Amino acid sequence: MLRRRRMLRRLTAVALVLCVAAAGIYLTMTMLFKISAIEVRNAEGELLQQAGAYSSEEVLQVLGLQLEENIFSFSAEEKEAILEQQLPLLEQIDVIRRYPGTVEVRVTPAVPTYAIQTSAGWLTISANLKVISSGAEQPDLPVLYGGEPASTQPGVQLYTGNFLQDCTVPGKGGAQYEKYSGFALETQHYPCSPSHPEFPSTVLRAGKVFRVSNTLRFFTGKQCGVI
């Protein structure tokens, strides 16, 4: 009998602890930690009205958060990825929670730093190799010389290493790669080709073989006209 009472007391205590924990979680996710302020700041923490080519209102609209939402109701990494995709002229984006109720979007605008010549003209790129603009005239910037791709594919996509921060394997010399630590020129067909009959076809019929050839030619400074 005594043993049964002790068991009942223990079960009651465990049930009370679970009820208190559940109530705490419920309050945290519903009534407490509501967003009371959403701010756009620069890397130094100063409030911004304009973040490079985008206004603070545009940044917040893409962010997609509302006041009174729970501060734990979103993934900061997912919000950063959305902002990076839709606002490509921002060099660095960090979404930060400031408890109990403030969300900060820390941004660094992309600044023209280098120029790269292509067969179609000139690209203006940032320090982290984000393409800022293109044009026929050479920008008054240091010129980067790299490989010249030649491919049987009709298009080339510039990949700027947006997700290298997730790399678990060290790079050359043990380097830990972060966002934009490198870039790649990926030869491929044009996006949405099946919906554009004027584009080269991406259809591979049964029994046919798909072959592609890619060549990357590098040049010395003398061959590029630079000593």
C-alpha cells in the first residue's frame, strides 16, 4: 500500500512537471516573445533607410515577417536565403533575433570592385564576386583575368558559391570556405528551355545519346596583354 502511494506521488509529480513545461512552451510560442520591432541595419549596427539599391521597406517586404508574430516562428537561415535570392545586390545578409521581441536584418550592399571581360561585354562584380551590372564599356576598376570557357552548350551560368558555408570538408591548405569563397561558370542550356521553342532543344529522345564537351582555356598575363 505504501509503495503504491509513493508511486502515485511520483507519477503526479511527473505529470505536474510535464504540465508546467507544456504551459511554458505554449506561452512562449503564443503569448510571449512576440515581434515588437523589425529593423534594417548595416554591419556596424546603424539603422538604415536605404541599403544600397534597396530601401528598408523593400528589404522588410521580402523578409515577410509581421509585428506580433512569434519570434521563434521562422528560420533565420531560410529568411537569409530568400533575401539573398530576391535582393542580389546585397553582399552580406544576416537575420538576427534580439530577445525578447526584436528582429534585425544586418545588410552590406555590394560595391563595384572588379571588372571581368566576357564575349558579350564587361561585368562589374563585387569583392565577393557578385555580379552587379553588365555593359559594353570597360569599368574603371581592376580587371580580373581568368579562364575562357568553350563549350558545346549554348549558355553559361555564373555561380557565386552562395551556399559554401555548409561545406564540411576543408579546402586547399585546410581552408574553411564561407559564402562567395569562389565562383563557377557552369555551361548548360538556357533556363526554361521547354517553354521557349526559340531556344535550343533540351529534349533527349529514346535511343539517342547526349554528349557535351567543355574546355577551359587559361592565359598568362603576357597573352592577356598584361605584363
